[in-house]
Amino acid sequence: MSFKIGDKVVYPNHGVGIIQQVCKHNIAGRQEEFYTLKIASNNSTVMIPIGNVDQVGLRRLCNEKQLKKLFQILKDNFSTPNPDWKDRYKDNVEKMKTGSIFDVAEVLKNLYFLSFQKSLSFREKKMFDRARQLVVSEIATVRGQTAEIVESRVDDLLMSAYRRQRTGTA
């Protein structure tokens, strides 16, 4: 997958960024091309070798059709979490690494529901916050809305799904 300067992209576990430049660097005697990416959430700069784009999971923002699927995931019932927190954490880490907004939304939703059953561990709370930030920032960027508006919408969807599942109504 190739990108050009100015493209908005998603870098897994870091969030939305903008391709600032394409540059060449001499690495171990070899010329390599890199994308210089400015991460929106923390204003940091990351260099990604163009040859590793697929490996690191750099991708384009989702489109409106994919947003509909994302919202449906947030609305749907959650699955019963693995009772072993180590296995559950490992599963969630793997989903977060994929860079798929749908996997990240599953992590967000499942940790949200789990938080009503028991207190999240420090690591799970941190992962919940990260997943929420990633989902919100991508939706806000695609829709051109503020993070506050999107946070409210995401929270409403999660709370509605939680109440519906808890009461057993469809």
C-alpha cells in the first residue's frame, strides 16, 4: 500500500496520523525510503520504512461503510470474557496489535462491559482508555467532528448495548 504526503492514515496502537514527507536514509549502506508520519494524538513523529508498511499495519482511515460496521459492533452484545485475566489481556493485546478498527472496538466494548462486573486491572484500564481513544479519534477524523461529540456518541452506544444486554431486551 502506498501513500502520499498529506494522506491521513492509522498507525496501529498509535492512532491517526498524517504523512508529512517521504524521505530517503542510508541504513547500513543501503538507501531506504521512509514515510514520516505525524501522530495527531501526541504530536510525535514516527518514521516507517516504506517496505514495512504492511508488516506494521499502516492503513488508510475507514470509510463511511466501515463506520457503519464499527457502530454495529459497538451496539451488539458483548461476548463472555475469558475468566483468566492473563489470557484475556493477551487476547486483547493481540487484537490491539492488528490495527483493525473492528478489533479495537471489540476490545473497547468487552472491557466496557467487564468494568460493570468487576474493577479493571491497571493494565486493562490503560488498554480500555487506549482503545477508546483510538476508536474516537478515527471516527472524529473520518466524520470531521470533535472528539467530544464522538466520545458522547460512543459512550451512548456502549451504555445502550450494556443496558439492553443486562435486561435481555433486543
